[in-house]
Amino acid sequence: MRRQRIRVRVSPAATVARALVVLLALALVWYGAMVILLAAKVSPHTVNSISAYRTIYDTLARLRPVTGIERAIIAGCGGVVFLVAAYLATRMLPRPYLTRHDLELDGHGRGRTVVEPRTIERIAEAAANRHAAVTASRGRYATDNLAVDLTVDQPDALADTLGDVQRRVAQDIESHHLPGVRVTVTLAGYDRRKGRELA
């Protein structure tokens, strides 16, 4: 049986972050080359004309001390830059996920029968939602495994609830004449909105 492949989601913000990293790397390489030229006894005037390193240094050296309000503004701008950089850094983290494939059933005669993954997930969710203790469910079909996450409002007899939902999902899969898959049921949350009534 074909196994699941792993893909990685790429955020548009990650593209922006990579572009900024490339620009920073190019700047470091460029001014590193200027240092090498100065070490090789190339005229400082020539190096300054192509990199403006001395002009930038002189401009920064002429800056006057900042006042309290200016310091606050600079600190605020630095904080904003830090938050934006931190956000872009988190967007660059890989977020792998399992790809899903259609389930192709054995054909009888002409044509072929293909079942989409979402169809199998909906069957599992409908079977789980019929249980009285289940308030929400989410299925995830992964070729040879069907994972069902549950939100319940009754913490009592939780093991029985999970086992009952697992049996119901397996029976519904079989009743739809679909190939049997391994069903795993996990508690994903507890719905506190439905409290007990006190006598």
C-alpha cells in the first residue's frame, strides 16, 4: 500500500524573510570584499567611491546625542523591528503535514470508483457525533490510518466513550463497503459549556 508523503507548508511571510536574509548576506559579502580591497592596499578613495563606507562612517560620527523623547522613539522603532523580525523568523519554521490520497476501490467491469479522503473523514465524524457525550469531532484519513479527535462534555467513563466511538466508526466504514482501516480515537478537548445541573 502506498505510504503517505510529507509536504511542508510555505508561508508568504517566509518568502519575505528569506529575501531579507539574502539582502543581508549580500551586504556582508560586499563590505567584506571592501575590507579585502583595503587590506590589499587599494586606494581608500577608490573603495569609498564604490562602497561609500567612509561617507557612512562620517555621517554617523557627526550625529548629536539624542534626547529623552528621541530615545523613546528609537526604542519604540527597535521594538517594532524586533517583533516583525521575530514574526518572520517563526514563519520560516517548517510546518510539515501528511499529504492525502484518494482511495481507489476495486472496479467491477467498466470504470473505476474513487473515494476522496474527506468522504471517509465525514463518515467517521458522523459516526462519532452520534454518541451522546461527543460535542465535536474531526477526522483525518492517512491512507492506512483514520484518526478521529473528539471533544466531549462528559468526562465520566471516558475510556468507554473512546472505545464506543472507535467501534462505531469501524462499523460505519464497513457498512459503506470501504476497505478496513486502523481507527485511532483521541480526546482533543472538553466542552465546559454544558455543565451539570445540581438537584
